[in-house]
Amino acid sequence: MINTDFLIPVPASDLRIGDKVYLGEERFGKLFTCISVSPIIVSDRVSHTEWTLKPEEQAYMPDPVIQFVYEYINHYETDPDYIELSRLMAVLNASDLNEQITDPEVIDNMRVKMRYLYGRLFIKARASAFK
């Protein structure tokens, strides 16, 4: 399951060829690429699954900052900020499934800390890109 806190919802009618998107609940977990805008068609490059979308259908684009951070952490998985971020995401995902954490303030605090860690990772990623 994809954490939608870090995805930008867009109507399918706004997609351009080459855009990378996630789709609705039943299709989460796969990143699709827009290959046509009339009709709107997205394709999963791994399994070559194609979906035709209605213009009003919702798609979810990765936030460009978050995408940049993910590219950085793919190379630096031992970064302490990444390890803490992974731990928080695992706790929140498990909580979503098991309803272990029900206090909205605790959940909000965890999400704030996650955004802070993403910010730190973004700064590190940007610095490493210009070395």
C-alpha cells in the first residue's frame, strides 16, 4: 500500500505523456506511466498492464521533492534519518491496519516528524547531487 500523504492527487485529464502516477486503491503499489492522452492510457512497464482512464478519474503523482528524496535514499539506506523515517512509516502503516494508534494527536505528531525527516533527507540529497 502506498502512503498517500506524500502523493499529489490529480484528475486523469491533467496527465501528460511520460507522467508517472499511482492509481486508485485496487491498483496501488505499481507505478504507471502515461502513454496516451486521448484516450488517457497508463501502462505498467514491468507487467505491461494498461489501463484506460476516464478524464475525471483520480491519479496520484509522487511529489517531486519526495521523488528526489527516494532517489537519494536508494543509495544511502544506512542514513540515520532514513532509518528513523522507515520506522515511523512502518509504525503508521501497521497502525492503519491494526488500529493500534488511535489518538489523532499522536498520529499528527508522527506525520510532522516524517515531513521533517523528509526535509532533512532532501537537503542531504541536494547536497550530494552537487558534489
